[in-house]
Amino acid sequence: MPRLLLISPVANKSLIGKDFYFRMPVLGLLKVAALTPSPWQVVIVDEKIETLDLSQSADLVGITAMTSTAVRAYEIADHFKQRGIKVVMGGMHVSNLPDEALLHCDSVVIGEAEGLWAQAIHDFESGQLQKIYHHTEERPSLAGQPLANWDLYREKKYMPVHFIETTRGCPFDCEFCSVTIAFGGKYRSRPVDEVVDEVKKLRPFEGRFKLDNCVFFVDDNIFSNRVYARELLTRVADLKINWFSHASINIANDPEMLRLCQNSGCGGLLIGFETLSPSTMKTIGKKPNHPEHYLEIVKKIHDFGVGIDASFVFGFDTDDEGVFDRTLEFVHKAKIEIPYYSILTPYPGTRLHKRLCAENRILTSDWSLYDTNHVVFKPKNLTEEQLMNGYLRSMKESFSWSSILRRMWGSTSWKQFFYGMNYGFRQSVRALLKNNTVQN
């Protein structure tokens, strides 16, 4: 029986790397495993939670790489190639820079694995592995795809949360985001019957702390298709699960959808607020966001008992030294359950990266620093030190005990869950600060 080794490298320098308190499963590799035909034996190694044995046997190695993990991914690929083992790479980073990746591996799968991976396996078995596999026509349908086999992760020390995908794609095409490039500018949805069937087949994680029947829908916007979302959430309500997902900010103006969230077990939504500056919002192309209404928006969502994980980005061209204090003030006033801050990062393939390259503002191509926790470009109205220190101070202050209590007082009905989330982020931020010094 041939052996396929699938590897997810760790981002050593990233907040959400090896020191991240929450060990989340890698859904992409489970999907690749599900697409692998018989009689292959599939083994998955995730360096976030386990040590990779570089001497282990394998007939074929597959490695996924985000930009922040690319350097480590290339090290692993080089090692297995030196042993004479064929290596295939995929993921966001290598899909945008396939020629770079091919300096380290034998083959690259560009974009989505559906419709490509089975062909790559067939070609390998025939001794005709191609250098590049990519979709030449339309993107693959999400209907009829094999279900992820969570038994491959059953003994791993992940957070006891199942990840399920219902849609792909995003039409917003924000300047700094890779999602539209990777998955297209139109939403594609899985049949509701298939999603519901997958939820029904999930088995609880045993022997560890768990949220009963907890599911994270990994969509970039679970409400992208209102008709679809209405049917999905109506049927999810009958399954008695607790769920979380991403959403666009305009969900606040849809009380019917918010009521469905409340009735179907939604504990929280991850929402990209991005910035408090209306002028900045116009430049990045995120049309639904209107910062002048943010407080009202948060209240509307909270009124339905749904918590908010709000993400903000520092380093836009319109940002000045006051951006950090303004954001902290808003986070406390709005009682945001979980604030998440990122340093603007020009990922390869994005319009932001192309613009900053043209303006000669890229400081480094050390991909391990492209993790949203480091400054890799020249800011316009801030120095590099001001941006880095402001980011670190925001993280430190937001996850102090006083800030956590201030934000959570009078918050949603999911207090126990979000207190736990805040504790986990506090531990992760402390690890981040150990390697960085905040200059006042």
C-alpha cells in the first residue's frame, strides 16, 4: 500500500504559530486526504501540535504553505527531495509563486485541489508527475465532494471543534486580501443537504474539554447568499449544535438572519471591521463597512445574543499615531468580546503587494515575517517602530485582565466561552511579547 505523507509546517515567528494557545485543525489537508484514491495510506503531520520525523518513510509527500510558513515548508521539501522522495506543494503561497516553489519541490497544485489532486496521484503512479496542475476552465463545483475523515485527527491534540465549509469565494476583493485571488470573486455554495448530512455524521471528541457539538463554518461570509443561509440555518437549528463563522458587517442590518443565528446556536461571528477611518475604508475597497455606524452595528448584533470577534488592521496609508488609541477606545466602548489586531501585510499576489513593490516600499522578502505580526513594508504616516510598538501595545492592553473584564461586563450570554477565549489569547499575546519589546 503506497504511503502519502501530508505536512502542515509551523510558523515559528507568528502569534498564531507554535505558541498559539488554540490548536486548530487543518481542514485543507483533510480535504486532500479525502480526495486521495484507494489504496493509498494517508498520514497527516501538523507541526503546530506534533514533531515531524524527517526520516519517516513515504512514497509521496504533500506540503501546504501559507506565506508565513513558506520558508519552513521549503526546508521540509528540500529534505525529502534529497532523500529521493517526490514532493508536491499547494496552498495560498505556492499558488501565487509556483516558480519559486518549484525550486524546492517536484510539482505544484495551483488553487483548489478538487479536480486536480486525483490526476496528480494518477500521474505519479504512472511516473508522469507534471510540474504544475491548475484549473484551465471554471472553478470546481462544491457539490458531491467527499467528506473529510475526522478520524485522521481523532488522536491529535486539537481544540475539540469541527471545521465545515459551506461556501467559497468573495466579491469584495479588498486590496490586502488573498481570498478573491484564491477562490474567485463569486460565491459558490455546497448543497445544503450535503452540509447538514456532514454535521449529522460528526462524532464528538472524547476524553478532553469540549464544547458539545461545536462546529466552525469556515466560510469567509456564511451569509453570502441570503436564500441559502436561511435554509441552512433553519435546518441547523434542528441539529442542536453550537456554531461560529465569519460574516460581513452588513449582517447587522438583517434582523431575520440574526434571529436565525440566535435560534440555531450561533455563539459568535468573526467580522472584519478593519479600520475606524471612513477615508481608509474607501481606499481598500470594502464597500459594506461604514465606520461611523460601528457602535450601532455592534449593538444590533449583541441584542441577539451573538458575540463578536472583531479584526482590525494597522498600517494603512491614512493611519497616524492616534490610530491605536482610537481603536482601543472603540473596542472597550463597544464591548467587543475578542479584538484581533493585524499589521497590514502585503501578501504576494495581492494588489497591495503589487502597489508597494511599485512604490519601492517593501522592506523584506523573508516570508517567515509575513505573519501580520511584523512590519515588512514602509508605512506612510508612521515609522516602522511606531507601527510595531503601537500594534504590540494594543495587543498587550486589550488582553490585560482589566480590559477583559471591562469588555466582557454586560456582554452576551456566551460569557463562559468568551472568557476562555480571552484567556487563551492572553496566553498567546504574552508569548508574543516575550520576543518583542514595547517602547512607550
